[in-house]
Amino acid sequence: MPALKTPQTQVVFQDINQSILSSLHTAATTQVYHYEVGGRCIGCDVVANIHRTAILVARQQEPIVCNGVLLELVSQTIRLLSSHLETHTTHYLSWFDNLSLDLWEFSKQLKDETNESDIHPLNLTTPPYSPSEEKYMVFEDPENYRRATRAEIYYFRALMNEYASTNIEEAIQYYRKCVTVRPTLLPSHHHIQQSAAAALQRLGATNSDSSSAFKSRTSSVSSRSLGSSSSSTSCSSCGKEKRVMPVCAKCKTRYYCGMACLKADKAKHSLYCTTKKKRFGN
């Protein structure tokens, strides 16, 4: 049962929320420059420190207040890290490691503070959500934002390991962690879990029971919140068609059948890839 909010805790919550929003604005307006040759960048370390400070502020309140503002902070942090994945494989970026470590510790705290367990394996007998539950889940239940935030961090950690080809087993481990976080009706969460399930299939690490359960559990979520579709998705690089593919972690609009195609299309896609900024409040 969630703790009651007293007037004092409400003020603290509002202060933290406003602080994170201010950090997001400052990060978005900080000038950065990337050299085409050599992989050097200017200003990204400043943005990374802004994100690190915002994460530290969010962790000051226990339990962490999970909402759309916090999810946006994590999403933008992951976009920053994702845009430097290739650079970090050839040039050491100290801020990259520090910010990544902050995310891992953040996800551990979110997991420790949750009131529910993840699904191991996913439960086929769980009934679909009712329409009244959907409204509560999307707009009022902080646990859903907690799940979505954890899933995004797990997915990026898996992607980072797979991209660098340093530890495929660890990539598989975190794709599985992402998939087994309980589903929500937040579209970003659904896309992330579908991409994680596709990655497990691509890496030959699927468990038939868990995979079928995941599809059963998320199909009702997909049909109600996103609209069901039986069409295949085409790889943005080679054109190969599949029902489910990993999606670009930054724009979430370009799909790839594997890491090779993602890397091959990087130069072309970087000209297209844009981040849609979410608005909070008025």
C-alpha cells in the first residue's frame, strides 16, 4: 500500500519534480558539437553531468517518485548514451561510464523499492486488464512508471553489451530482465519489451513457455493501446520483413533485423534520427 502524502512530502515531491524538469530544459538547451572525424565531442560531458545530478535528486526521496517526468529523464539519458555507443567503443569517455553506472544503480533502487515481483515465467492465467484498470494504470499508478523506467534501463544495458560484442550472455540476461517486467499500457514500455523479445529470438535465447506467455499477455495491451496489426515490419537497412524487430533506442521509429544492419545504417540514419520532446504541464 503506497505511503500517504502529507503536505510536507507533497512540497518535497513538487520541488524534486520541478528540479528534474529544470534539468531536462538545461540539458536540452546546452550547446554540443560533434566532430565528423576522430569521434570527439564538446558539451556532451556537461549534459551528462546535468543528467547525473537530476538522477541523484530523484533518488533523494525514498521511495523514488515514479511518473512521466522521471521516465522522460531516463529516456533522455539513454538517448544521450545511445548516441555515443559507437564512439565509446573506440574512444574512452569517462562520463559515459559514470552515467551508465548511475543508471544501473538507479534501476537497482527502483527494483528494491517495488511492491511486486517480476514475472518468472510470465503467467498465462492472468486475466486481461479491464477498461477501468487501464485508466488507473496509465495515469495514476506510479508502479507502471516504475516498471517502464526499469524496462528501458534493462533494454539499454542489454543493447550496450550486444553492440560492443563484449558479453552476449549478459546482453541476453538483461533482455530477459526487460521482458519479464510486468507489462503496462504505456506505449514506450510495450515497444521496448517487444524489441527485447525480438532480440532474444535473434540470439537464440528464447524460452518457448515464457515467449508464448509474453505474447499472450501483451497482445491485449497492444490491441487496446496501440491498435492490433498483423503486418510485418521491414528492416530499415536491408528491407527484410519480420513480425517483430529491435527498434532504434533514440527515435523508436526505425527497425532493424540485427545489430549488423543497425551499424550499417548508422551514418544514413543519424541524419534522420530525431528526438521528439515530450511536454509536461501547459
